[in-house]
Amino acid sequence: ILRGSECAAVIDTCGGTDNFYNIVCSVTPLPLIVINTHGHGDHIGGNMYFSEAYINQRDKEMYCGYFNDPEVEAEIKAKGLAPCKALDIEDGDVFDLGGGVILEVIAVPGHTAGSICLLDREDRILFTGDSVNDMLWMQLDESLPISTLITSLSVLESRRDAFDYLLTGHWQWRTQGLTDADMLG
């Protein structure tokens, strides 16, 4: 969750086991913008608790496939929810959260065709989803050739002066002996 003065961005919504909307609302009363870094279920599953979410057009078929799965549809119906509307997001789009907090969308095809990163220039953070992490899966049917990922990473490298920190979709900090308290301050 990244808060500005006008609204907050929810970057990915986890797997959907818990009511992610209620969790987010316990942290901020601001209006919410949901942005998905790619279309895998462990990043979009919690979208069922929101009315709309942004996802790159190149992952929209995967997104719709997940929510059209009979088990997922049944879970959404059992919880009295409706499917989350998918809105288009593209390379270069900008989300102004207010108070100087701006997220810039950077297309990073590789892990999936529609993978994106989000750049917060003010705080010098790059939110990478699964595009950059310590255990990047590139063997999936929806993954693109390694050469495509290398090109995408070159684009990120060319913008390296814009960020000091990477926040990835899957943290391995527990394996480094850090606790939740260490990471949350």
C-alpha cells in the first residue's frame, strides 16, 4: 500500500484467502486504486474484494481466465461478491496519489507478457511484482523468452538512477533472519 494525500495505491492483492479490502481499509481511509503487476492468481486473487483493478492488456486473458475458473467463481459467489472489473494499464501511465506521490508504469515483459513495475521517483522505490526477485520463474507457459526478459531488465537498468530500493512481489527476508518487526520498523 502506497499512500499519497488524495488516495492510496494497492499494489497487488495477494491470493484472495482473506478479505484484502478490509485489511487495506484498516491501514488507510483514503480512496483506493488497485494496480496489478501481472495476472498470476497469487497477485490478483484478492481483487475479488475490490470493484476495479488495473492490469496490463497483455495479461488480461490470464486475468479473466483466473476469475472465470469455476472454483474461483464459486468462491466469489459464496462470499456475496462480484467479479472485479479489469481496467487497462500501459507503459508510461502515471498515477498521481497526491502530495507528490506519483507512480509511473514501466512495462517489463518476461515473467508474463503484461508484467509491469511501478516507479515511485519521490521515495526512489521500484515496485517490481515478480519481474525482479530472487526466485524468478521463467519456465511457465505464459513466460516469454529469456531474451525478452533481458531486454526488459536493460530498460530498468537504463533508469537505475531513478531508484535506490526494490520492493518485490515475493520477499525472502525471513531466510535472512529478519522478522516482520524488522521490515515494518
